[in-house]
Amino acid sequence: MAGHCDPTIFHPDTPWSLGVELEVRLIDAATMKPANRSPYLFENIPENLRPNIHKELLKSMVEIVTPVCQNPTEAADFVMKALHELTRIGEKEGIRLAALATHPFERKEDNERFEDPRYDAFAEELQIVLRNFLISGLHIHVAMPTDEAAIRAYNATIAYLPIFLALSANSPFHLGEDTGLQSYRTKIFERLPRAGIPEYFDSYPAYCRLMEQLYTTGTIQSAKDVWWDVRIHQGFGTVELRVCDAFYDRERLRLIVMFYQGLLHHITQYPVGRIFTQIAKQNKWNAARHGMKGNFIEGDRVVGIRQKAHELVDQIERSGSFQALGTQQDVPALHELIERETIARKLRRIYEETGDFKKVIEEELIE
């Protein structure tokens, strides 16, 4: 029996069921700076919501974790309900919530972290990298029918990471300046030693062999210490998309979850070939820098990320995956989302018009 990742064990829930994790920041309503008040929220969360609100490294952040959901609408509605309940609790103490992938003007000195053995170990090892790790993301879990279906979905996701990054891009500002990127969170995250675009695997046992090697050498304590843009969660039986910026937009959330669920269902029928790692990195950079207007390299062909997203939706629709999952009726809305400007562009426009980062944060506050 393997000590950390057993290739003979894979625990899927109902295939194609979903889970969403959203990291959100706590904001001081008066100053718009980070509010290190998550302990107050945890003391006042209703009992029925406690299993779904988790602490994070920073006291100015919480993570909303949905239960297992059967469809994208259920997942999005749970996240919104939790956000509104936390907002209600926080308002009494001047605490607001904002789905900021990066805060426009915070400094690391504005934040306090939890004292926790796991976090203490990270702080000792990662040093300034962790002290500057002031970012929030969105993670999407999709339950797969088998371990080999999971590895195919994991491998294929690598090629399409830029599309989901561009659709969620929401971090143009950092440390009081315009970064020029649409997702600067992505570049901060890539500073971690086991983050960013991962490698391909020929099989699920091969994936487990790497996890075991990292574990037995003391490099990781659990699979949670591997922070790739996509990873397999053995216990949940899911493939987890981790490349997305955090954001507050129910319809965008619902449709991105629908898109990823449909993609993985499609891939089980129509596997995707591997791409060169450098191409994957370049495409991801294009999404982080230019959002939906970036280029997507596919073999010797170059198309826009927006065009590729439309093409991919069409492929998924033709294969019958949306129909099988009960989301076919939302395909037109997904195409409309792909045509919309990114959140990052909207925030940049607000700053250009007002010159006030506080106005940018106000746009992101949970109501």
C-alpha cells in the first residue's frame, strides 16, 4: 500500500458532480485596506455554514467551499448565499468582503497570518515569497468516473488553461500600480516551487509515483502542498482547475463551471493530444497579459483566445456533452460571456476614469 497516493484507490463521488472553492478578502469599510478580522467571522458564522467556511494563511481572507453539487447553478447559488451571509455578519463590525484576486494597494505589512504548524513551515521555507503571497483564487472540482478518465482530463486541461484564466482575469493592480497585465495573480503564484503549469503523465500510476516521491523525500506533507494550475484530488475523485482568479459575478461563475464540466465530459470521448510545455507557457502568458484578446498557439496555427474559446464550446456542444450534463440551454449564454470584456479591463477603465483605487475596490465589494 502506498503511503500517500495509492494507484489502486480512486474515490470518485457521483461522476460529473462539482465543487467550488472561492477565496475572498476581508476589507475595512472605512479605509478599504485589508481587515485582519476573519477570527470574528468564524466566531459568528451560523452552525450550518461552518463546514463550508475555511481559514486561509491570512487573517484577511476566508475560503468558501461548497458541498458536492450536482450542477453549476447549484454551486454558484451556494457561493452567493455564503458570500451574502458573511457580508451580513461582517457589516456589523465594518468588515466588507471583496473577491479581489489582488488588492490594488495593500502592502504585506497590512496583513497578519494565522499561527499554524503548516503555515509556520511554509513561512520558514518560502520566506519573502510567502510574505508577498497576497492573492485570491477560484478552484473548480469535477468528479471523474475513473482514475484513467481523470488523468486524461488532467492532461487535456493543460492545453486549455489560458481560456479559463482569460475568462476569470481580475488582477490588473498590485502594490499601488497598474501591472499592465490582466492577471498578475498568476505571476505571483508561479513563484512557488510546485506551482504553475504541471507536467504530463502517461497514466494515473505514473502520477502517483511522483506524488509518492515528493512525499517520501519530505518535500510535501500532502497533495495539498502541490499547487499546480490543475491537479488530481484522489480522495475526492476529482480533477481540480486552479488557474482562475477570484471574482464576484454569479453568472460568470456559473458559466465557467459549466464550461469546465462540459470540457472534461467531452474529453472522455475525444482525447486531446499533448502540446509542448513552452507553448502551454506562452499561451498562459498571453492570457495573463492580454486576457481574451491574447493569442492562442495551436500547432502551427495562431488564433485569438476568444476565437479558440468559441471553437471549443462548439466542439463540446457537437459531442453532446452539454446535453448529457443538462446544460445545453446555457450554451448561448456561454458564447455571450466569451464576447464580454474581462473584469480586469472593467477595473482598469474605472481607475482610468477616477484615478482612485478605492473606487476599484468598491466595484468588487460583495453586496
